[in-house]
Amino acid sequence: MTEAVDLAVIGAGPAGLAAALEADRLGLSVALIDEQPAPGGQIWRGIERAQAAETLGEDYLAGREDAARLRASRVRSLPGTTLWHLDPDGELSLAHGGRTSRLDAKRVVLATGAMERPVPIPGWTLPGVMTAGAAQILLKTAAAVPVGPTVLAGQGPLLWLIAQQLIAAGAPPAAILETRRAGTIGTALGHLPGLWRGRAWLRKGIAMMRAAARAGVPVIQGVRGLRAEGSERLERVRWTGGSRDVATLLLHEGVIPNVQVPLALGLVHDWDEAQLCWRPRIDDFGASSAERIAIAGDGAGIGGWQAARALGRLAALDAAHRLGRIDRARRDAEAAAPLAERARALAIRPFLDALYRPPPEVLTPPDDTTIVCRCEEVTAGQVRRAARLGATGPNQAKAYLRCGMGACQGRLCGPTVAALIACERGIAVAEAGTYRPRAPYKPLTVGELAHG
């Protein structure tokens, strides 16, 4: 017999926790589904047991209260559980412990968060090259830091945060290679009103940069032509005008919404030219183009954990209203605080989006030999050739090259493939489009299906 709840929340990060806790407060029956063994998402990963919690900063420690509230609530928590299919009518197909099951929900909140923007450079598939976020996961879950000289390369707030966290953990990076272009500061300063409203975040950013300076970490600005080199594993990192022997290279060029499930559902998406990514179209309460589905957090557009948590609360208030638990007047009255909180958190985003806009070589790797689809080992040159032969977008390129047909279903290569095709054909990325993923959203075994 299929179980049923009022609200199913997918993802136990800041947005998902906020949605589940608010819905529980309003009297809804709630199931909180997450692939990780404990709540926190990527931002607060391992918050209940982090060995190096004090070195990770106050924003990380802020997750402790929400995790404790979850344990004390009536929310049905389903950790270690993967959503592999979702019907727009609210039927969820789940996988857990080698078995599959189903859950019916009157309303669903997708709080699947963000993913790091792919940074395909020559040599990025070498052992020793990883994303900065992956290194942060190791720090949060196992207090593990890279061994040997480590270089951070890229740009954005997270790059500086991880540098600060590595310094606090006693493993300062050997260098920071910043790829931000000097010209972006002029564009960013056109958003001064938002910068003033977001001055608290600006102070945090300056503090992180000062921490790197106090630790004596060299910062090389305006880096171009980045490449990783080595025979069996990473040995050095090279850029135009310089090189350095290194054991670990951590890449980061910002984050983009994780839209695999909304895309698979066929929800309406818009191309965000400021953040250079696709984002689902939602209203102020996170409601999407599907009647029963809302989207909260960075999966609806990058805004940070404070904005994510506020939108999670708003999605829960709207769910309670739509399910007849509260009237519109109460929904709108209680929405005033999270709406204001979200507006404050998002005020600085135009400044940050302009300041840390990825350079063209990140979006469209200039070296034709650079692998862009790691699953199928498809290169940038092959994608360009497919575009010249008639591929008008990622889905057509998939038929030509198999790119996007691996285990990740194009989550990693999708942005790059679309940008390469758009550049080669002289069209906008929005016109080139994006992959259309299908269920199962994550790899699923026949054995799991048989034990449903």
C-alpha cells in the first residue's frame, strides 16, 4: 500500500529544512527526503557530527539549530533516500537500502539546491584535480584536508570561504589563482544600492580575503590559460605566464541551480543572463508551472542559504494555504517576514553576479582537446564539429556523440555543451536549449526495482 502525506520535501538543506519545519508547525504531515545520511544539505553537510565544525565559520554553525528542531519535530525524515521519479500528480518513486517504494503527496517542494559550475580545463580529469566544493565536503564530513601543496583556482565567494576554512584547519593553500577579469568591477559597481543593503555579506568577504593575506597565501590575479598537467596524476598547474608544482588543484567558478528534476518534469524554465544558467519559473512562494510542485532554495536561482531558508518557509506557507489549513490572509501576513528576509539576502546578488561573471574560456573551452563530457570522454572539438554538422542543441549533440548519456545524465556537461554549440552557431544559449533528462534521475539497479 502506498503511503501518503500532505507535503513531500526533496532535499534537507537550508530550504528543505525550513519548508519541512514550517509545514510541520502549520499542522501538515510532512516527509523530508534526502540522499545524505543526515540533514544539512551541501551548506550544512554533517552539521550534527562535524569534527571540524568550529573551523568552518558561523554560517555553517547556523545549521545546528534547524537540525535539532528537525529531530524534535513530527516530520518523517527519510535519509539515505533517492528520488528517482516524480509524477506531476504527486506520486514519488524512491530508492532506499536496495529497495524501492512509493509515496503520495498532495504537494511537493523541490529543494535540491545547487551544483558547482563545470570548469573544463585541459587536464581536469587527472587524479588530484577536484572542485573546491568537493574538498569542502571532505573537510565537513571527515575533517580531511588535502595533502601536499594545494592551489585554489577560479573566483567567487565560495573560493575565498574554502581558503579561509583550509587556513583555519591548518592547511593553508599554497596559492590562489583568481580568474576574475579586471573589467568586471566597473559593471559590478553599477549595483551600488544592492551592495549597500548587502554590506554585511561584503564585510564577510573582505574578512575572508584578509585571512588569506594574514596567512601569507599568494594571490595571482587575472589568471588565464589555466591547465593541469601530469602523467599518472596531477603534478603541476600552468597558466599564461606562470606555473607551479602542486599536489591538489581545487577549481571553482561559482554555482548554478540543480535543475535536473524540474527539467525532467517539463516545468517552464527561463535563461538567467545574469547568472548564466537555467532556472525554473516560480512565483514569490516558489510555486512552479506544475499545479502541485513548488521549488525552493538555490535550485530556483542562486541566492545563498539565507534566501534559500526564507523561500522554504514561503513554500510551506503556500502549501498550507492551498491544502486548506490556513486562509490567504494568514498566509500573506505570515509571509511578510520571510519575504523581507529573502529580499535582503538577494540584494547583493546583482553585484556578485556581475563581479564574478565567468570568463568566456570557462563557458566555452578554447582548446579542442579539452574533455567536456567526462562520462563519454567527448571533447570540446567534437562538440564544435557536431554543431557545424547540424546539431542545434545539446539533445541533438547527444545523438551525434553520446555526450550527456552517462550516469550524470548531462548535469556536468550540459552547460558547456550548450555554450559551445551556441558559440559555434552564433546563437544565444537560450536558443540552443538544454538537455531533457528523464527518469530514473539517478542510476537505479534492476535489483532495487525487483524489491519494490
